[in-house]
Amino acid sequence: MQLSEATRRRIAALLLVAALVVGVLAILDVGPFSDPPTPEEEVRATVERLYAAASAGDFETYCGLLTERARELVRVNAARLTRGKDLGGCEEILERFGSSLLGGELRIRQVSVSGNRARVEANLRLPETKGAEARTIQLELDEQGDWRVSEPG
């Protein structure tokens, strides 16, 4: 059976459209071409969210991205600075003393992951200081599989 010229053109056009759709899906990393983020990408996203929250004064989000031990360290350090005065939890303490974090800009230089721990090397530029400060940020994978910051640098 021989196809007419018009039928062959229609088939060629359909194949071209199908190839374009597949190409667009692959470029956009969606549908059957989507791949889960790597641990390094997840760590980077957590650190970016942490410092974006700090920069915006969203201390609820900031404290939520910390490990329990890191939140306790915020409380202990605040008590030490205020000679034993209990100032509440992480969020309340940062609401009161976290203004130096507002408007900060973070630039991540390197991310390394080893098992359930990660390390991020970054530069932090705070509005009140000249230049950027080098920061080493450490993270741990929690029981739910989410990265939490154990040492914000």
C-alpha cells in the first residue's frame, strides 16, 4: 500500500511536533525526563532558604531549618550573653537580636555531602560590614530525610 503525498506530509508533521514536545520536556526537566534533586542540590536549597529567611527576618522559617541542637545552642548563647536571663526559644531570641542578619547576601562556593552530613563553604555579606565573610555551614539529614542546619556558620 502506497501513501499519498499529503498523508506522508501529515505523518512527517506529526513526528516533528512529537519530537519538539519531547525536546521541550527534556529541556524543562519535567514529565518522564524529570530527575530528583541530588543531595548536593537539596543541601544548597536548604542553606539558601535559611539565609533568605534570615535576610528577610523570617525567623520562624530560619529556626525551623535548624537542628534541635542548633536551636538549643541559640538559646544557651543568648542566656550567656544576657547573664542567664531566659529569653524564650530560637524564634523569640532572633526576633530580639537577629537584626544583624537582615539584608544579608549569601554566595555558595562549594557543597560537599558525605552520608547524612554535609558541609557548605560560602561567603556572607552583611549590610553592616565591609566585604564578605567566609562561612562554613554544616548540615545533618534528619529522620524524615530533610536537611537541617546543625551549624549556621
